[in-house]
Amino acid sequence: MRISIFGLGYVGCVGAACLAKLGHTVIGVDVNENKVRLINDGKPTIIEDGIAELCAEASAAGRMSATTDVHEAVHKTDVSFIVVGTPSSKEGHLNLNYIYAVAKQIGEALKDKELKNEAKKTLRHIVAIRSTVLPGTNEKVGEIIAEASGLVRGKDFTIVCNPEFLREGTSVQDYFNPPLTLVGTDMPEAEVVFREIYKGIDAEFICTDIRVAEMMKYVNNTYHALKIVFGNEVGNICKELNIDSHKVMEIFCKDKQLNISPYYFKPGFAYGGSCLPKDMKALKTLAHDHYVDVPVIEAIGESNELQKKRAVQLIMAQGKRKVGILGLSFKAGTDDLRCSPIVDVVESLLGKGFEIRIYDKNVKVSELTGTNKDFIMAKIPHLQHFVSDDLEVVCRESDVLVVTNKEKEFADLLARYPNKIVVDLVRQWKEVDYNGHYEGISWGDVNANSVGQNSVIAKDFCQTEF
């Protein structure tokens, strides 16, 4: 494959050398003549373990060169990677001027590039944004290239998102051993090309929606930052208690079923139950008693309360007063109401004058005992007036149906009640084709007779159930 790489900094240099190692012919492009000269001399523009050998090998084999001439690079290649910098402002906004400037240059070069192959079919030039950019950048880059070239996106060229997952210091190793290869595109032809580019990489190849791909690097890095801060806060608490914090976190990481797993990583409703709220508060209080500041741990409960408020606002936004709550317990298949987040939602809606009906086959008010009974009676003292064991009645007499847990009997709800407003708090359905109005608490709404992009996302990334 003939590939041009715009930007010969850290990611660009590593990408050029590694792609050449995979057998591709690579032309690097940069405004910095010194970087261009280094690449043409078979030397890297950065210091990184293994990169010097790769650059020397690629140069000697004639598979890697560099230029300051944009037209030359675009005309001689089929795929162009954009890997220029996206510096951050003091407020956290990205400066995308370098991205847009390169896009314009590529567009101008494409204007007079021969776009016909031997079979006289249109050959799309593919531009891959490798730089970390916010969702929506791909669309803007496409507009810039189209305006500068006079060509049509999807016919003469296309833009994909191909984020990198490299760590400084081990980037060469990471390039050849990534956790996955991610390409966001709306063109099947582009997917075929990128599978060919990365066929020498032994990693799962995921092709997804462009905006999903644009979002991934931010989610990844924010979570990595969260892990570091969480580990530090746990360590600070352990130190005050004279506990070996490294042993604690070492054992924590051995749990691959819950702690280090996809299990809880799915957008949905707030947490509840008898354990998580109690133990999280206890750890927070332990830190407070020893005068240890733990702002991340402190914020967990606050964020959970915000998700409950979001559910209330989402239900109220439907503009209907008759609301059916499908599931009151903390988790499907139980009658545990202790700290069940939907109880707070019901309490709030009742206070605002909504007409509430509740269905939960597992909750029998007359049989509640102990702390379970004490909790619910403190929240909703007249619960027996709202709870029914007849799903048909609750659904028929409600305009809005709120699904709060994954009982199997809710699986055919959309087919049985085709004209309701359904608010899904737990991703009961991964794919939705509904005549009524469907909306998830943390994912997009799906209108009549349509399957949203989010249903595809769920199938790709959210296989694990709560």
C-alpha cells in the first residue's frame, strides 16, 4: 500500500517506520525541513526504543522517505494519515488549526490528482485522521477537503478515523501489539483498505461509526487518569492505616470477573443495593476520619445522585402524567428495595404530582420485613397503593413505561405495546425497532420504525450484562 503521513512528530515517525516494517511504501510530510532530512537519512525524529533500527531498515529498503511537498505526497499515495498536533487551550478546548490546514492542503493536492484506475472506476483517496480529535472533526475535515478540491466525499475521497493507542516509551511495541485496531468509517471500501494495511497486526479489528471512533481516545485516557487517581487515593488511606497499599491493589487487580472486566462498564441507571452504597460511604468516612482528602471517592455518590435526577428529568420531559414503573427492586429477580435507585425516582415523581403505577412481581408489600421494609416505608409509606402484580394493567393504564431492570418478561414489551413512550434505564434491548417513542437514559432516542446507531454500538462493545 502507498501511504503518506502528514506530521513527523512522535506518532507520525513511529507510524511511518512501523508501516514500512509491515511492507508498505511510506512518504512522510512535514514543514520542518530538519525532520524531513532525518527521515531521508534513515534516522528517527524522536528518541524511542527500537525506532532507530526501524527507520534505518525502512530507508535502506526504499520503503520510507519524506518531503515538504504536499502535492508530491498526495499524488504518489492512496492513503494519507493526518497525525499533526492538537494542542489544548487553557480552557481545555482543542486547537484544530493544524488539522484543518493539512486538510486544506490535501484538498488542493487532490484537485489535480488523477482519480481513475485502469478499469476507469473512481478511486477514492482515503484520508485517515490519526490525531486525537473531538467528535465532529471528521465531518469538518471532509467539508474542508471537498471545498478545496471541488471533489465529492464518498465518491472521489473519504475520511476515516483511526485513533492510535500508543504509550511514550513503548510506542513501537504498542504499535505492533495493540489492544485492538479501531477504524471509524462510513465506507465499506475504506474498511477493506484498512484491513489490508493492518493485516500484519495480530489484534482484533473493529470497524465502527466515525463519531464512536473519535470518542474512544478521550474515554480511554480519562479512565486511565481515573485509575491513577483512584489508586493514589486508596494508597493514601492505606498509608494512614499502616496497610500495604500495593498488596491491596495487587489483590484488587486479580479479580477479572468484576474489578478488571467489562461487567459494570455500561451506561445505564444509578447503582444501589445494600452493599455498594454502604461500603463506598464507609471508605469515604474512613478517609475523612483520618483527614485524608479523597475527592474522586467523594464524587462517586454525588455522580450517582445526578443519574437519578437525570432519570426524573427524562421522564418529566415526555410530557405525560401517567407513568408505569416496571421494576422496583434493586436488581431483577430479587425483592431487595434497599437503596434501590428507582425508589428515589418514584418518590420525586410522586412529589411532583405524577400518577404512578408500579409493577414488580417479586415485591409483595405485605411480606416485606426488616431493613427492607423500613427503607421503603420511609420513602413511600403508602407503597401498597401503587404496586400491582398485573403487568398488563400497569402498561395499559400508563402513557410512559419506565424499564428499570432486565426481567425476562419485559423482553417483548415493545411488540405488545407499540404506541407507548418507553424510557429504558438499563438497556433492556440492544436493538430497537419500535412504532412508539423509545429513549435511553444515557444513549440516543430511536424514533418510529428505526434502529439507532447506538444499537450497533451496544452489540460491538456492551456484551456483558449487569
